[in-house]
Amino acid sequence: MQPVTATTLVNGTVYARADERFWLARLCHLTVGREGLDVGPASTQGVAVLIVDGQRYEAGQLVLDNVDEASNAVVCRWRVGGTGVRLTTRWVGDPATAVVNRSDTLTNAGDTPVIVSRCLARLALPPGRYECYTQLSRWCHENQGDWQRLHTGLRLSHLSGRTTEGATPYLAIRAAGTATGLACHLLPCGNWTLRVAPVADGGDLPFAVVELGLADENLHRRLDPGQSLALPTLLFQTLPEGEAHLAAPALHRWLLTHAFRAAKPTAPVVFNSWFDQFEILDVPRLRRQLAAAREVGCEVFAIDAGWYGAGGPDWGAQTGDWREKTEAAFGGRMGEFADEVRAAGLGFGLWMEPERFGPQAPIRAAHPEWFVTVGSNARLDLTQPSARAWVRAEIGRLVETYQLAWMKIDFNFALDADASGAELGDYMALWYGVLDEVRATYPSTFFEGCSSGAMRADLETLQHVDGHFLSDSVNPTDMLRITQGAWLRLPPGRLTRWTVVRAAAQAAPEYRRTVAESPPLVLVPGGAVWNPVESTSLELALLAAVPGMLGFSGDLAGLPPQYRARMAAAVAFFKAWRPFITGGVGHLLTPPLPLEAREGWIGLQLQDLTGDRNLVFVYRLGAAGTLSVLPLRGLAPAQTYALRWWGQDDAVADRRDGAGLMRDGLPLQPGSGRAAVCVVCAERSA
């Protein structure tokens, strides 16, 4: 037997070779293979597990044909038993971040069709006691994560077509009591699955076997001769100190330099009509909101749901009928209001839900052969070119008719189980193609993704829109807690979020003041609606929305002028830093906590790719107590940094070296329920 030799793909990820064997030995510093691949249960071996024509293939039934090695890349080609199916696995390591990208392709190289009913990537960690970090995600409660011991195994699942409702396609795993771990990110195209199982081998501690990829609950995918199937992309990264939140900056850096290099560099500041009066669109009132939006510095004025459909007031039932209402809203004259918006110096935006067709949509009666029924709703069968061309044309018609600067593309229902057997993989690939085509055709229009907030906020979807809504909950504290979990798996600057406020004039007295002497209360929604409401500080409502793509909703016209002036100052600050924020790497200075944690400190640090420029957002929620320092991250130890607190006349408040800031942090003194942002710049670029 030849001695084992090693090939380093990237720091912490190593392939090993001996005789005719070639295997992944370490992934992101965790052992995932052994020299003796014939030792241990078959279910802990192999690169993947497949079921082809009803036959299961794994371990030694996947025969390695050849390996191509290049700098930081390895391509392995496998034969799947005696079938004509070939599996290609491509591993690419990024030296700058140590993030590893795996992409798999199945090809039918035989001369007869085959049916694939499972095709999951597999990783096996050696026997031990493991902990897993996963995220629960539901409407207005996105990205809520926690660690749990791996006892009897776990399976992450979601609603069909809603890729981040139920769970997110993310897993962190670590050996209990250690400071090493692995984060797995799955970029879904269609339904996905992610499973972790403890697999026993005699009396030893169990292996931890991770399987992830295209969902297999209803998978029955036909591959004709010569046809290939691209499987979901997988990203792997090290957990520094075994903590999930410390891995976020490396992921963001990788995404900015690879997945989002060609994305729009910024987003305009948008006002959206939804949280003013929801779907009730009163034109005189909208004109007042337009004037206020212009005053605070908004650049787009967008009309949300309620403008379309001839069948009555139910906006959900009329999705798919993209004609203007004639008896309500703008009375068929929305184009004239769009001209008013442009005359005020803002772009005009519109809401659309192009994937859902309610029972009153006329196109369903005109072309029933195009549709797949989903309860009372329907979706298009995008494999039909005529259906695909129609929805693409409808999006384009709205963009051109109303000269849209912004389109909010929503998605508010779960899809079907997909009778084609493709687990919606073909549907989603074609839908992404539609999105890519309209974005290329209308490059000056900003296409915002939304899915009942963030029920489809995954890394694959985010690459086919210009930004994605953080959550339908616009409560500032909710937004901050949801943001913490989102940063574990999504780039901060590509998430849209709103400051949503209205005022209650002299509704309650401040301490030691009469009601008449007290300032108006700033009210924010308790979640996704205005009942219940909360009172908060304007600074918290503003700064909770700044570290992303900033927008506004609510009743700006009803705010006192001095409040709109403070909003305008925050918008001016955001615009000055907008390219930096969109392209920023995020550090979670405080670990993510659940929505139920309504008190405490939150620290978020945005940083450019050089580390020279930083924005540090500090939030104190409720009766948080005193936190004397907040250590920063990613600075050059010997570099001197100038500190400026926003709102303090741009004066340098202090100078510290990077080592001190990372050890001792910032001095913190914002009051209860308030927020602050500190600009931390290297002196050479301050």
C-alpha cells in the first residue's frame, strides 16, 4: 500500500490520496474522512448517497473515475454503480476566507432514461458528542437560532416553495466542549433538505452524518440520456472558537467577492405606502405622504398592494389580475399619480406578486392549461414557454407603463408538492431565469424580493433580486433580533428594511412635565400590523434600519417637523455611507438572541474589505444595565483609528489603536431604549 499523501485545497481543508483512493480528509479543520474508508458503517462513508431507478448507491458503490487538481480546486468524477449515471463533485477553496464551495452535477451518460429519487451530498464526522445550531424561521419570527445536542438526529424542513419558512438552509455543528466547528450553507433551487444523524458503530460513540441537498420526499426526477441535473450549491466554513456568529464576516467577504460582485452597488431610499393605511389607498393622503417623503430625503415612492384588480376589495383574491382598480385606489389613473411622483423628484415604485394567481384572475379562465392549482390559488407551469413568456411580459408591461424605478416582488403562499417529481427544482430554475431576464432588460429598475417578509430569503434567491426584505415585522427590536440571525447566513447590505413610525401628539406626560409640555410619542408597530403599538425613541426606530438598504413607511406626514428633520439627518448620513453599507462585512459584536429577549445590548459592526472604515451600531434595549465596553473586531492592531459619534458635529471624540479597540472596545453611554452609531476610521483614511 502506498503511503498517504495530502493535498491542501485551502487552509483547514485537505484531500488525501493512497493507491487508487482519493478522499476528503479534513473540511474546515474538522476530520471528515479516514485512511481506512472500509472501516465503519457504510452510511458513514462516501461523498454522496443516491437512489437511481429504485436502487440505493453509496460508499464503495460510487467508483472514482478520475480527479483533476488545480490551484485551490479539485474535481472528482464518480461512476454510480453499474448505471450510466455519473456524479461530478467540484470543490473550490477561497484562500482569503477559507470558505469552501461544493457544486455537484448528475449526468445520465447511458442510453436509457433513469429516475433519480435521492441525490444528497454526505459528510461524516468521526465518533463523538456533537451539538447543532439550527434556525427556526416563520412569519415575523425569522432566523431564530439555538444550539441543541445531537441525540436521535434532526431533519430541517420547510414549506414547499417557501425555502426559509420552517427552517433556514443553514447548519452549524461542533464537537461538544471544543472550539472547532463547521457551518454548512445550502443554496436551494427548489425544495431542499438537510439532515444530521448519529450513526452507531458497535459500542463506540456515534458518527455524525450530515446529508444535504435537493429534497427527496417527493423526488422522482427523470434524466434522459445526455441530460444533466445541477444540484444545490453548498458552502462550508470554519466556526472560529466554535461560535456560529464569529463565522459571519468570512461568509460576507466571500459573498461580496464572489456571489454579489455584479450586483447593484446601492439601493435608493424608498417610501412604501403599506404601513400608512395598508391596502387602503387614498390619493390626497398619499400626496401628503409624498411631500413628507421628499422632505426626509426619500428617492422612490412605492405603492404596495391594493392598486390592482377589478373584482372587489380582496387584494389576495385578485393577484394575477394586474389591471388597475377603476372603482377604488387611483380610479384607473395611477399613471397620473406616477407623474406627480416624478415631478416631485422621486422615482415611482409598485408592488406585484407575479407567482400567485387568485381565484379572480382572468388569465386562469383564459388559459387553464397554463396553471397548477394550489388550494384556491394557482401557479404557472413555467415549463410551458407560452406561460413563461406571459408572466415575463406582464412584469415588463408594468415597468414600462408606469416607468418604474422600483418593483417589490412578493410571494405569499406555499406551493404544491410538484407532481412532476422535480421537488420544484425545475420551476425555481425557470423562475430565476425570468427574474434574471427582467433585471437585465430593465437595469435601472430596482427589483426587491419579498416573501411574506422573508419566507424565501435564501442565498440563491438573493442572487436573482437586487435586495430582499428582512421581515414583515417592522418593530425595531424585532428587526434587530432578526438581523442578528440573518447575518449568520446573508450579506448585511443586501437586506431591505424600513423605519415605520407615526406620532401620537401629547398623548402622555414625560416625567416632571405636563402633557402639554411633553413631546409627541413616536409609535411603531408591535410586529407586522399597527395593533398592538409600541412607543420608542426615534433614534432606535431610525438606526435599526440603517445597517442595510434603508426605507420608510407609516405616517411621515403626521410627524412633527422637528422629527422629520431628524429623519432627514439620518437619511443624509445613510446616503453618505450607502456604498460602504451595501458592500460591508458584518461583525456581530453581541451573540444572537431570540425575539423574546427585549432587553440588553446589541452591537453590530460594518467594515469595508480593507478594515480601514467601520460603522459601529450600538443599541440599548429596555433596562439593559451598564455595559462599559464593546470590543470591536477585524482592526489592524498597530493602526490608529479616529472615533466620531454621529450627531456630535462630526468631531473626533477619541483616538485609539486597533489593539485597544479590540481589547477594550468603545465607551458606551446611550440611554435606555436608544441607539447610537460610531464612525471608526483609520487615520490615513478618516
